[in-house]
Amino acid sequence: EVEALERQRSNIPARMLDVRERMARDLRIPEEKLPFAGELMEVRKEDAEWRGAIERVLNGFAQSLLVDDKYYSQVTSYLNSTHTGERVVYYRTMSQAAGQRSSGPTSLLRKLRFAEGAQADWVREELKSHFDYECAETVQAFRAAHRAITREGQVKHNNTRHEKNDRVRVDDQSRWVLGLDNAAKLAY
């Protein structure tokens, strides 16, 4: 993992970077045209105390490849005919109008900073639709919210489904995948 961090600026696990590297090489697509969602966003420094909880709720999405519509047929054919040895989730990113939906003042979206560009704009809109969780300061606020997270890593997906995944500590930076660069993870 350290070698992968030194080779690239990404916080994505080395095994997933290897899948992307092989696919990009085989398809002759520049790697930067196939970003992972987590490479296009990071938790704002002033909201660092929320990073572990945000990493938990966005982890799967962050490790998803974003495939521009013009590469979609190549990527689907490649993945269909290639055994990658990994679980690869990818999103076909087509241009979309900015949504009218705005996030509340305590939304996790307000704790994120995004890269520039069309795919980062796509990520922002996808987060608005599927990951607009309230960052609840108290358990009472958590209970009252429709969707929420606590700093300690508890997630309320809706009024009935709740989750607390303590298989890894919420503050274990070695597992974090969000970030526009990996300087902090490399220093860790």
C-alpha cells in the first residue's frame, strides 16, 4: 500500500488502482479519464472530526469508478470479458443538469470539498440524491433525522435501517479513501 501511495496521489487501495491501471492500459484510455469517485472529493480540514464517519458512509461509493459515456461501451466489454479478481463497481456518467435539491445546513455534503470538472459535478449531484445525510451532533438529533450519521460512525439510512460497523475503528486512517491527494495518508 505504501508503494502505491508513493507512486500515485490516490487514497484508493492499491489493488483497485491496479485494476484501473490494467484496464486503462488495455483500452488505451488515460487513467485520469477513469477516476474513482473518492479521488474527486475530500473532507474539508475544518470538518476533520467528521472524516471517519463520512469515510464510513461513502466508502463503497468512493471506490467506484466513474466512466464517461464515451468510454462506456469499451469498459463494459472489457469488464465482461476480463477476470479482474476484484469487485468493480462503476457508474456511467452522463451529463446532467445541476439539481434543484439543496442540502441542509448540517448535511455531510457541506463538509466536502470537490475537485473541478464535469465528473466532480456528477459526483456532487449523485451525493445530493443518495448520500445527503445529516451530521447529527447528538443521539437525539440522530433519532429525529430521516437520514443521519454520528461522529462515532453510526449511520441511519432511513427510518428503519440503521448501521454501526465497528469491524474497523472509525478513526483508522489507513482505511480512508477520500481525498484529492494522499499526503496525509502517506504521513500516517
